[in-house]
Amino acid sequence: MTSFSIHGVGVSSGIAIGQAHLVSNALLEVVHYQLPKHLIDDEIKRFSNAIAAVKQDLEQIKLSLRSNAPAELGAFIGTHLMMLADRSLSEIPKDIIRNEQCNAEWAIKLQMDDIVEQFELIEDEYLRERKQDVIQVVERVLKVLLGHASQLSNKQQNSVINTERKLILVAHDISPADAIQFKQHQFAAFITDVGGVTSHTAILARSLNIPSIVALQRARDLINDGELIIVDGSLGVVIVSPSKEILAEYKLRQEQWELEQQKLQRIKSTKAVTMDGIHIELFANIEVPEDVTAAKSSGATGIGLYRTEFLFMNRRDMPDEEEQFVAYKSVAEAMKGAVVIIRTLDLGADKQMNPDTVSNCANPALGLRAIRLCLSEPKIFHTQLRALLRASHFGNIKILIPMLSTLGELRQTKLLLERAKQSLRKQGIAFNETIALGGMIEVPAAAINADAFAKELDFLSIGTNDLIQYTLAIDRTDDAVAHLYNPLHPSVLKLLSMTIKAAEKLGKSVSVCGEMAGDAKFTKLLIGMGLRQLSMHPSHVLNVKQRILHSQLSLLNSNARKILALTDLDKIEPMVTKFNQH
Ligand code: PEP
Ligand code: MG
């Protein structure tokens, strides 16, 4: 069997190795057929029985919830029970069966499509996402109608308990009710095709604390039942049919990971200080306001990157000023005076508002993205700037501009920021007059000209994800060239070093907020190069902190100098490995 990997969004860290257990997608199996008049009453009865069976199932699950189960779970089951009892799901399909003389599966599917359409018109993102609950409830009813009542039948549950085999759930989507059963029967991980960061699947994944990945798109189709898979929740990668070598490597990593997790908790409230007393600020990257909880419990002392574009995704309309204000303010308040760096909209390229939107330009990563998009849509930008400014009254907010490549863009941004301030002043609305403005250094043009940017900005933040992509001409989303994507490329390191020096010279703070900052194998190098602030996914904070606690700055500086003097990637990599051992 050939091995391959699938990439998604890791929503809960950890490594799991086990056999794929495919959960069917009942919705895809629904067919439409007509019934003769004399069978209609029986069909309605079949439908009513299915509703009753699902109700009983859900009530059973609710009763069996253990007292230590996350509070969200009970609430989700309650929501599903309410939806099931609602006329729109329990009664209207009966009318459809009668009027259209169709099968029960088809009737409830038609009704679901109708409800989902109405949900999609709701402005509030949270409420709109609840359409997923309707789909999950309907899935349950369909499974009963189609004769595969529950994927977690007693027989299957027992087999999970009785064998040593670890099973990994592979599904198109997973309902909260199913997720509870996974927890109770010790599934090792779960992965799904769909699920945004605010989907229930993602919320639950975090609260259940088992490795999981969502948004894998076609995992359910590509993976066969029983196939051996590795789930790396931290990287968001699934490896299917791994080779013996990869498997051995991951088994080792898994053991290490589990051990380290236990040990790491001890340093949660320890300051990130090198052995020779240099303090390194460790911040967290967040995508949605709810991530603040994870950020705080990771021991991060601030938010180094809040990617606001996620507020704009999976919806038809733009969030208005009030909605944005509430989101930004909630993060600022939750951080209680600690730094919160909020990045303005970075839509475009792989981050489209709607996942179905296909960019029609040849090179979307080089197109109208991030600050370029904002400057071409000043109204959208004005709304965001006003919301950010208003929120700045409630905490320690700093504004970060993505993808700058010219000083002209920066100056235009400043003008628009001043205009937004002016409009608030006129209305007598409070905001932080001296709010700091920083720029992402993630385009080689900006790194090469970092001195000039540092002069006109309050701080710099290096986006290594894009800096590597644009320096090496490697599409960060393209698997075919992923093996060439290397943060240690000498040209990338030179650009990093230039940027750090430019900021140092002008006394401006500089950080890295790309993935490189969260990868502990680069920690010593980055600090040795002069960085004193790193921002990363909350799950990486303790790992990076541990490296810092075992570092000696004087040694790191000289090691970094030696690495920077090298021009050959093949020599840099072993050197970094060697230096990490000291
Ligand atoms: C980056 O490019 O490194 C970065 C942090 O921004 P994003 O990953 O959101 O493009
Ligand atoms: Mg970027």
C-alpha cells in the first residue's frame, strides 16, 4: 500500500497511531423514490419511529454523561434534542412524504436543505454555524432510517474496549453526541473532512483533549476502513499507511510527546529566561476570540498575532464594526492589560471568505491579498480600523499590518488610520491615541528594506510562513513542493537577520509570529540571532519555553553567527542539529 499524507487544520495536539474506523456519511446515501399511495401511512410511521429512536438515543447519551464531561457536551445534546422535537424536523417531513409521495429519507433531507438555507441567511456567525447541528441531527435520523442505527453500536463499542487496537475515527463530520461516545470508549483521535475553527467539532476536539484534525476535505474518501494511520494533531497532518521507518519514528515521537506533556506542565508559570538571565517574551497566536482560553492556559504572556480574517470567513456578508469591536474587545479584556497584537485583515490567496470561492487570478498568493486588498477596499478597512481603535480603549491592543512591501502602502495605511481616529474623535468615542502600529515582514522586499520600515513603524513582526514562501518561490499550500520549503535556507536566515538588526538599530521591538517561532528546533537559533519575542500556537509555548530555560545566550550568539556565515543548506541543517544538543 502506498503511503501518503493529508493536511488539514490541527485543532487538538498530540500524536495518535491506529486503525482508521470510517463513519459513514448517511447524507450521501440518501436516494429518492416514489411510493404508492397505500404505503404512505407506513412510511410516515417508519419516519416517526426513527425520530423516536433518535430521541431515545440522545436521552440515553445525556443520562450517561459522566459528571466530569465538559459542560459544552451536555448543552450540545440538549440543543440536538430540542431541534429533534421541533415541528420543522419532526412534523413537516411527514407532510412532505404525504404530498410528494416520497420516501422518508428524501423528505427529511429536503426539509434539512430548507432549514440550512434559512440558517445561512443569519448574520451572526455563531448562530449561522449552528446549521451544522441541524445536519448532525438529520444524519442521526437518516442512519436509523437507512438501517445503520449508530456507528457506535454496542458490538463496535465492545470491540473498542476489548482489544488493544487503537481506533481513529475518520468521518465527514462528527456530531457532539458521537464525540461523547468516542471519549467514553477511548478512541485515540478523530479526523474530519469538514469543520471550521468555530465549528462544534473543533470546540469539542479541544475540550476532549484527544488529537484531532478537521478540514481534511477528502480524508473520508481517501482512507480505507482498517488502514493504519498516524494523526499528528499538532501539525495537522495525517499519514496514511506509513512505512515501517515513519511508523517507528512516530511511535517514538508519541512516547516522547506524552512524557514531555506531563513534565512540561511544571514550567507553566515559570518565566521564560535563559540560563544567563535573558528574558524571552512568549506570546500566543490566535484565530478566534475563544482561543484566548488556550492561550492563557499555555502560559503565554500576551497575544502576538490575532488573525482577524477568520471573523470574515464562511459567510456572505462582512462583519460590521460592532461585531468586530465586540470580538477585539473581548480578547483585549480577557488578556487583562497584557499585549494583544491584532493583525488587520489578511484575506486573499488561500484565505478566501468562502471556502468554495476559487480565485480566478493565475497567482493568487501574488495578488490582491492582505494590505493590498484593504487599501483597495478602504470602506472595509475603515470599518476594521474603527473597531480596532474602539477596542483599544479596553486593553493593550497594538495593530499589525500584513504583507507590506512598499513604504507607500504603509503611509497610506497611516493616513487611513488617522482618518479612522478623526472620525472617532468627532463622535467623542474613546480610543488609545498612541496605539502602536507594527508591520509584518513577510515579503522579501520588506525584509531587504527593513531599516526603512523600522523607522516608520513602532514594531516589526516577521511572518516566516510567507517570507519562506516568497523567498524560495514555494507555494506554502502546494504539497508537491513542500519538501523544498525550508526555514533554514541561507537566504531566509539572511533576511531574518537583516530584519532583526534593522529593528535593533532603531530600538524597535521585533518578533517572529510564523510557524518557525513555535518549532522548538529553531528556538536557540532565533534567540541567538537576537530575537526576544516569539509568538506561536498555544500548544507550542511550553516546548519553546523549555528550550529557553536550557539555553545560554553567549553560546547561542556565537552558534548563530557560525550558522549565518554558511551559504549551503546541507551544511546548515546538521549544524543546527548539533547546536541544539548543547
Ligand atoms: C506568516 O506568514 O508567517 C504569518 C504569521 O501569517 P499567515 O500564516 O497568517 O500568513
Ligand atoms: Mg503571512
